[in-house]
Amino acid sequence: MASFDRRSMSVNSYVGVVALFGATAFVLSAVLDPLARANEGASVPGVVAFVFIALALQLAEHKLAVGTATGTIAFIVYMASALLFGPTWCAVITAVTVTAAQALNRRAPIKIVFNVSQHVLALVVGTAVYMKLGGPIPPTAIEPAIIPFFGFVLASFAINGTAVSGVIAISEGRRFSEIWIRNTWALAAYDVVASALGLLVAWLYV
């Protein structure tokens, strides 16, 4: 029982740290994102459409190889929204969608907080990398966005995979390396290829 209590406290602390990083990333994005400061980039119909599409994909989740964590292909929509509307609106779309999907699936509050936070953190940082590498928002052409988008994919998936593997390792008392290899590295090729659809969706939207 004592071991279980310590593990539960560790999980709560871990989620708290991830939530803090996620909230900090969102606040910094809202302050520094030029599109958000100029109140440009996003239209209400566009945001609503992306929320509903992402919600449908988020609800169609699948179980990962190790642990109780699940995955979806909603990240394609989140990435497309980042390229179209910038990191702040992407974070809003992601937070609303993940919260709604997790609530409809009756996830525990701590799981909702963790999943929203790690998604927002991964996408905001990923979009920041994309912009730092000169990626255009919105991508009116695919060619100039390819290399920056690759940086976006690497950064966001690294954060997402690390955060999820970490919480599983702590909550289930398993080795981080085993979980990361089976849940993240084993799916890396699929995720990279699938993420390219995010760039395509953004380009088609433009």
C-alpha cells in the first residue's frame, strides 16, 4: 500500500510539472505569437471545423503497445491547425478537443489534465521550431515548408513520446526505455509519414 501511495504521489507530481510546462508554453505563445497579438490568422468557421474534425478523430482512439495509454490520428488535424492559425490557436483547438474527447470517454481528471498539457506543450514547441526554421504560416506552397515541418514533427513527437512514456513508467513501475521504444520508436516511421498529411491538409485549406 505504501509503495502504491508513493507511486500515486509521483504521478501527481509528474503531471503537475507537465501541466506547468504546458501552461507556460501557452502563455508565452499568447504573448509572443504575432498572429495572436494581431488577432489574425484564424477564422471562427475554420476553428470550429477543425475542432469537430479533430474531436471525431480523437474519439476513435487506439491502445498503445505498452501500458494503458491510447493514441489517435487527431495529431494530423492539430498540426494542420498550427500551420494555418499559428501556435496559440492550435493550442486552443487542441485543448478544447482533447478535453471534450477525454470527458466523453469518462477519463479521470488527472488524465485529462495530463493529456491536454502534454499535447499543448508538444504542439506549441513544435510550431515554434517550425517558425524558427522559417516555415510559412499559412503554407501557401509546400516546398518552403518541408524542412521546417520536419523540425516541427521531430520536436512535437519527441515531447509527446517522452511525456507519455514517463507517466506510464512512473504509474506502472516499468522501465522508461522499454516503454519509449515500444510506444514511440516502434511507431516513429508511421507517425512521420502520417504527419505529412498535416502539411497537405494545411496547404489544401489555403
